[in-house]
Amino acid sequence: MTCVFVQIRCKPGTTYRVAQQIVLRGIHSELYSKSGAFDLLMKLYIPGGADVGKYIDDKLLDIPGIERTLTTPTFKAF
């Protein structure tokens, strides 16, 4: 499994609806509200062998209210 962090920018007034849809889909490990350029920070694990971009596109990006995302992959270094 590959751990990635996805920052999510929501259209104004939609952050709680977007977060609720993410929770209902059950794709996240952790989900946080945050301040700054993005509204939500999600940690998720991509199944082994799955294409990260396609997985996120298929499981997340069709949620209404998502304006932009920034995905940060992680690597086991230690």
C-alpha cells in the first residue's frame, strides 16, 4: 500500500459537505480541516499496484465542491 496525503481546496461554502462525502466513501485513513490555501488534508492508503492518479480520480474527484487538489506521495526512507 502507498501512503499519500491529499490537500483539498473546496468551493466556498462546501467544505463540510465535501468532508461528509469523503467520510461516507470511507477512502481515508485520516481527514483534517485546515487553514491556508487548502481546506482539508486527507491521508489515505492506495492499494498495492493501483495507479495513484487514477485511484484518486476515481474515488475522490467526482465529489461536488472540490475545486483543486494537491497530492503528496510518501516513501519509506527509514
